[in-house]
Amino acid sequence: METLHIIGGGMAGSEAAWQAAEAGVPVVLHEMRPHVGTFAHRTGDFAEMVCSNSFRSDDHERNAVGLLHWEMRAAGGLIMQMAEHHRLPAGGALAVDRDAFSGAVTAALRAHPLISFSEEEVTELPSTGNWIVATGPLTSGSLAESIRAATGAESLAFFDAIAPIVYADTIDMDVAWRQSRYDKGETEEEQKAYINCPMNRAQYEAFIDALLAAEKTEFHEGETAGYFDGCLPIEVMAERGRETLRHGPMKPVGLTNTHKPEEKAYAVVQLRRDNALGTLYNIVGFQTKMKYGAQTTVFKMIPGLEEASFARLGGIHRNTFINSPTLLDTQMRMKSRPNIRFAGQITGVEGYVESASMGLLAGRMAAAEIKGETLPPPGIETAMGSLVNHITGGAEAKTFQPMNVNFGLFPPIDAKGGRRGRKDRYKAYTDRAKESFTQWLADHS
């Protein structure tokens, strides 16, 4: 049987390799790390989590991301299996111990009898064989240049920013307190999954002033800051208005300071547990392009973090993606070179789960093709189907931008009998999607 080659061992590449191998197709997974590193990765493990340690909402009844989790679990997704094994308390979110998670993904892939590995850097798009390109936002320069030459168009680019991580024992818990927003979660551990640092108005205003004045990372010549709105640096948000952060990642709603329950905070900074030991916490929503010295100065203005030590400071990196609606067919193949599929963040989906789900589909589609079959994508009413439809023609090519999964990508629900409430409407979306996805799996098992 012909071998499937996959370039990139991130979320999408790891999931694609697993799905194809589970379908009985031999796989070679090409990953240049650790021999050729990137400035964002720390290890040579597969599915390393570079930014947050969260897969976001796990609510599969009323949230599009949670629905995507459900679909990936139903399809035997490796990423979801390992996330479940290494999950951490995070209210209604699915957060994981990042090192244990990527270690487990790596171990599972290396133990699979149909998966072999190459650590050499792939510098050009191959002209023969079956390939999936899943190199993500940090595609190496030489391969990116080969992709540009093959597509005849400039790749698009925006910038992802990385949030800092704090050592838990350096947080002043006489000031901060543990609570998930609105006490979300079924257990006390879930309901206290976040550490909260309160600010009064004067402290918030001083923080905003310092944020705006801080020295920022400069862009290279020819680069422009076309940020994805779901991952804006906090200083960019602050530049949009002094109250923007207070209505975004620093919103105080749904939280009560256990030290001073009678005082309502003007703003609150939340930290989320980042590892199973509970020794590391990341500052939620605090992606930044401030220089390192400025970060330590500004972040230590946050009440409770005056003596904080940082395991990792924030960073910023270029994120390259192709104009998929013009370049890919419904099988995620390059129209001009159909032996090559693209999957993951390089296709213009945004987020760990979205990237992994596109790897899942690409792996299954490639395996089916190698076996002489054709696997149609899931229906557009499913989370996976809506995403693949978006990147392969559903989006407007002229204004194509990275997209998280959301109900806006789904066909509208028939609202006969009056307008549904939002919660009922979202439940109707997920019920319809689950029925459709279950049928798709049964038809193409």
C-alpha cells in the first residue's frame, strides 16, 4: 500500500497521522524539531502547546467549540483522548497539563506500528506521492517560499501573541483569590480553577497608562500587524480604548473577592492553572508584544503579582496561512497539485481544536484516497463540516481571514413557531450536528 507523508508534528499533523494509521495506511511523519527549532517551541515533542494550555469551552450542547470536541471524540481523535487524560480544573473549559499532554501524544504516535518518522527538514513541496502539509503558523522559510511559488500568490500573514506564565507560589494569595467566573463547574476544584487579582479604578488607570507607554517589539521590514481579533495583544486592545480591557479579559463580572466581599472590583486579572501540579498559571487573555523588561515592570503592577516570578514571558510571532478558498478543493487538496493536501492552521482555521479537526479530516480523506475510495466531508451543519466548507469555498476569498469555529458558519436553524432563545437555538444547532455527524461516521466507518 502507498505511504502517506505528513509534514509537521503539531496538532493537525499528529491527528492526521493517527487517523490515517488507524485506517490501515502506513504513515511517515516529518518533523524538523528539535534539530531545526523555532523561536516559539521548546521541545521536539509532537502537539506541543505553544500559546495557551486551553482547548476552550467543553460545553458540547450550547457551544460550537465544545461541539467540535464532541465530534473529535466520536471520531476517535487522538488529541481529544490525550487532552481528557491530562485535563486540569478550568471551570467549563478543557485545559490540560501541556507537557504531559504533548508527551502522551508523542508516545502514542511512536508506539503505533504503522507510523514512522523523519527528522529532516522538508524544504520544497514534493511533486510525487501523497502528502499532507500541516506545518502550522511557523512554516519554515524555505518551505513557505516553495508554497508561494506553487500557489502563484503571496501567503497572507498575521501575528499571534503568547501569554506569560507565572509561578503559582509567587502570587500573593492574601490579595488574590480562587474562583471560576459565576462559580462554573460541578466540583469545588472546578469552581476554584482560576486565581483572580482585583484592581480598583486608580490601579486600572495606572496599569493602562503603563501598558500604553511600554516599549513594544518592533516588526521586521515589510511586516504589518494584521492581528486576528481572537488573539489580540493586550496593548493593542488598550489602544482601542481605555475601557476595552475592562470589558474583555479584565472584566470583573461573576466574581466576588473573598477577602473583601463587600467591595466590587473595577477590573480583575484572571490566571488559569497551566500544569497538573498547579505550580504554573498563565495570565488569561494577556497575549503581548511588549519587550521582556517592560513586561515584568507592567505585570508586577497587578495586585497580587507584585513579587511574581515568570516561568515564561509573552512573545509574538508571525503566522502564515494560505488563501484556502482559492487554492483548495473540497477534499482539502491543492487544485493545481492534487497529490498535496493542506491541514491545520496554515489553511486559515484558528485554534488548537480547529487545527486538529482539520488534520483529522485530511488524514481520513488521504487514507480513503490511497485505498481507492473517496470520503466526502461531513455536512455543513456539523462543526467539522462548517469549518472545512469555510476554508474550501464558503469564505470570501478577497477578505479571507483565520476563523475559529462558531455557529455563524452553520446553516441557520429553521425558526418556525417563533424566535428561539439563544440557549435553545444553540442546543438545536448541536442536536442537529450530532445527528448528522453520527450518520456520517456510520456511512463512512
